[in-house]
Amino acid sequence: MTTVLLVVHAFIALALVVTVLLQRSEGGALGIGGGGGMSGFLTGRATANILTRATAVLAALFFITSIALAIIAGQGGKSRSIIDDQPAGGTTAPLPSDPAGLPMALPATGPIGAPGAAPVAPAAGDQGPAAPSR
């Protein structure tokens, strides 16, 4: 059902684009429709009237199929929420602990990033990079 409605929706969208492009433009934009001469099958006014009505019908059908597709997609399953998926008890994983039951401290990293190395304080005489002399 959804596939059939989706294919019909695509054909309606394509037909809507074609009918809009066939309409005669007032400002000289994309109007592909033929001239308004009397030699054609329909006069300019009759062609514009038919295309206007066809555009309105196709637009209404496009909205109807869009709403129908949205309703069908909404009924595709139970409503899911991240909050509903959480267990009723504790929602976080327990911290690793030592045998005494106290939480363990995370290892410190040194300035190089070596695991287990403690941060090193600068030496007493070390002032950092030298300032440029003038």
C-alpha cells in the first residue's frame, strides 16, 4: 500500500512540475506554453484556464497523498522514545571500585601523556622561553 501510494505521489509531483512549467508566464520567466494565436487547438485563454485548473487539482492531490503518506509512516510501529528505553532502576553504569568498595582514582598523566606519570613542576630557575631582547 505504501509503495503504491509513494509511486502515485511521485507521478503527481512530476505532473505538477510539468503543468507549472507549461503555463504562460506574465513576466517572461519559464513559460513554455505556446503562443496565444488563433491557429492553435485552443486559444490562449482556454489553455491558461485548463492549466490553472489542472495545477489546482494536482496540487490538491499532492497534499492529500503527502498527508496519507505521513499518516501511514506514523502508524508503522509503536512510538519509541529514548526516555522509554531506559530501565526503571539505575540508569548509569557503576564506577570501578577497589576491593574495599571505594571508587578508584583515575591514573594521572604526565606532560608527555605517558600513563601513570605525575605532572612535573618546572625547576626553580626555569622561567620558560626567553623574551626577545631589544
